[in-house]
Amino acid sequence: MRLKDQNALVTGGSRGIGRAIAQAFAVEGARVAVVYRGSQEAAEKLVAEINNKGGRAVAFQADVADAAAVEACVQRVEQELGPIHILVNNAGVIEDDLFVRMKPEAWNRIIQTNLGGVFNFCHAVAFGMMQRRAGRIINISSVSAEHVNMGQTNYSASKGAINSFTRALAVELAKRGVTVNAIAPGFIETDMSAAVRNKAGDRIVKFIPMRRIGTPEDIARVAVFLASADSAYITGQVLTVDGGLTLGAVAE
Ligand SMILES: NC(=O)c1ccc[n+]([C@@H]2O[C@H](COP(=O)([O-])OP(=O)(O)OC[C@H]3O[C@@H](n4cnc5c(N)ncnc54)[C@H](OP(=O)(O)O)[C@@H]3O)[C@@H](O)[C@H]2O)c1
């Protein structure tokens, strides 16, 4: 078990990629705090599944965009499980629109959730990790940070900023034994990508050299690696996990 006796907090752990990460962490022996915003039933179902299999998980409600709620959430998690050793900032949303039509509210919601959420949780846990001289922070970015799509100025900006933030924070925390890395997934089979997959699924697959859409488990395995001792000398990196999507091969 690669994460035995570790306490992990996964934001957006109720569904999709976060759910798979929470499950994979539990299998590796971590105690897992599953943070959700609205999907209470899904979060509680996941927690029950993990606990029934002999693992340890607890669900916590918090909106990652709300700094005070995040502080309170981290306090509750630490009271329940103990210090947080591993933080996965996975919660994210899309609200696509062409730029000229994009409402400032859609810009603010995406930036405050995707980027603000990363800031809020890092801010709430970083000092404790520094004091303990150990910790792992994993931010879920996207290939959309570098490989942009129409209608995603807000989303791409949030993910590009997460990559820069990851590198900058990694430099500050490195000598305190805390690593900060990001994962940039390609197309992954979750609710978030459902609309695009339903509309253009076959066409997308032609652009992926591995000829398949990724699974949440493809990302979860990389998160386990970045959370474990195996990645001890890696920090400030953005790992692309996309089946070759961004290599730029021409679709057949
Ligand atoms: N799917 C892809 O193809 C893909 C590709 C690249 C990157 N990503 C990134 O991977 C991450 C996970 O995406 P996914 O595909 O798993 O999405 P998803 O299936 O839509 O799940 C999103 C998760 O984020 C949570 N969440 C959203 N807003 C939140 C908030 N304000 N506070 C707390 N939790 C919040 C949701 O919780 P509730 O349901 O409780 O609201 C849910 O658990 C995101 O950062 C996304 O940008 C996904």
C-alpha cells in the first residue's frame, strides 16, 4: 500500500475524476476526505463504498470558491482525520461561450472556482505541510491550458494559471519537503465531457493516437504516483495524460 497512514483531501471527489482518485487513494491505504459542493448523495455513496471495503473516508461539503468555507472545511477534516498530507485540487467547472458573448459572471465563476479553489485550499493547508516538512499537492489542470478550443477563454485561462501557480508554489515549498505538481488530462469520460463526447465522440477519437477516450482511472493512477514516495524528487511539473492527443498527429 503506497499511501498507508496518509490523510488525503480530494476536492470534487463526488464524481468523475475526483471520485476515481478518492477510490484509488483508499485502495492504497489513505484516509480520504471527499469534498463536494452539491452532490451529497453521490459523495455519501462513495464514502460508504470505501468504508464497506475496509477503507476510511468521510464526506465534507464546501464550495471551493468560498475561502471561509474552505478554511472551515480543512479544520473539520483535520479534526476528524488528522493533518492533511495530500491535497488534490480537482474540483472544476466549464461554462463555454464565445468570448464576445461571454458574461462577466461566467468569467468570474470559472476563475473563482477553478483557480480560486486551488488558491483557497493550498492556502489552508500549505503552512501545516511546511511545518511538518512533508506534503503533496496535486492540481488537476487540463490540456486546454496550452491547446485551446473555441469558447473556452475562461476555462483555458484558469487552467493556464493553475500551471503557472503550480510551478511558482513548488519553488516556495520545495525546501520544506512539500511537492506541488499538476496533471493535465486530455479527453476523459466524465459528466464534464459528456456533451462534447455525445456530439463529436468518433471524431475526437480519431485525433487521439491511442484511439480511445481516457478513463477517470487513467488519471487516478497518475495521482497515486504523484502522491506517493515514488515521486519524491518531482516538483513543479505538469504531467500530460492524454493518450497522445496533444502530440499534434493528423487525424486518420
Ligand atoms: N473530463 C475531462 O475531459 C477533463 C479534461 C481535462 C481536465 N479536467 C479537469 O478535471 C477535473 C475534474 O473534472 P471531471 O471531468 O471529473 O468533472 P465532473 O464530472 O463534472 O465533476 C466535477 C466535480 O467538481 C465538483 N465541483 C464543481 N464545482 C465545485 C465547487 N465550487 N466546490 C466544490 N466542488 C465543486 C463537483 O462536485 P458537485 O457535483 O458536488 O458539485 C464534482 O465532484 C476538473 O478540474 C476539470 O477541469 C477534466
